[in-house]
Amino acid sequence: MNSESKTVAVVDYGMGNLRSVSQAVLAAADGSGWNVVVTSEPEQVRAAQRVVLPGQGAMRDCMRELRDSGLQESVLEAAASKPMFGVCIGMQMLLDYSEEGDTPGLGLIPGTVVKFDLAGRRQEDGSRFKVPQMGWNRVRQTPHSSAVHPLWQGIPDDSFYYFVHSFYAKPEQSSHVAGEADYGGRFASAIARDNIFATQFHPEKSSEHGLALFRNFLNWKP
């Protein structure tokens, strides 16, 4: 594969944290020969070798904008064959359904998205749990197909990543959980299936460990 054909498409359907995600992927790709494009064109998504699906805001808005932008079909096609990385709502969209706005997802990983139910609960220091969870939290790498996922290569277990979310993923199959965090109970902070990997946290806001995930994604051969 020559350098001209090594393209990562960051999907721009109007709802992603595009600048910070694309800047982080660019930093991870520095010197690797990968070309990073932020695109709202379905054909560019189809032509790319790898795809990053960001997302922020409300699930219903994200699904509507993905559909109305004309990008949904190209994202589904990419998910069938290319390495894909979902970020935040871009992860939640991969599942079947979200309680947020009673919204169907893309159905790529079986499961649902539910809201934190932490009313009246207190943390170890006595403070109340707040929803959304905002800030740094440890991520425990969980066995995926009998081993930790290749995207965790070289990243210490229990590393800290940055979260901002009120809803979280509940995959039907434990084999699709690639990482867990604890906020009033353990929840899936990373999910994976075949050529798809996605995180609830924001790698682009998570310093070196976030960049390491994107670098591993560029080298991943699922």
C-alpha cells in the first residue's frame, strides 16, 4: 500500500468533536504515512482504508444527522470490512438502541445504551455521584476473545481516560466488552467486535494514552 492510498476518514456528519479528534489522529499518524481527512462525503468514507466515527450531543440528534447527511450507508459499508474506531456517541451509535430519546442505533454490536441511575448514591469520599460523569477515570482492560484487545498494546492497565457522559453501553455479549470503568458500578467503557473498536471516553482528550490508542488503531490488522 503506497502512502497516497493510506487514508483515515474522520466522519463529519455535523455532530462530532471534529477538531480535537482529527488533531489527535493527525498527531498519532505523524511520520506513519497515513493521510487524515475530515470528510462529509460518502465517497471519501468509502475510499478510505480506516474510519473514525466521532459523536457528541444527544443520541437522537446524532442518528438523525448521520442519516440526513447521506453518510449512514457509507459508514455501515465501512463497518462491514474496514477498521473502524467509534468515539463517545460514536460508540453508542454502534449498538441496537438507546434509552436517550428512544433512539434506534446502527445495530452493529448487539446491546442497548442506558442512563446512569445514581440518584442519592454517594462516592467513597461521601460526595454524591453526579450525572453526567465528567472527568478522569481508570479503564480496566478486559479479555476480548481470550486476550486483551490489540489496541491496548503498550498501554498500562488501569490507565486514566477522560469521560463526559450520562449514558453508557450494555452489550448483550461480554465478549464485546474490551474495557471497563467504575462509576457507581462497573460499565463498558470500550467495546469491540471484529474490525470495530469504540470507546465511551475521549481518547483525543486523554493525553498520551489516548494518542497511543489511535496509533495502535493505525497499525491494527483485524
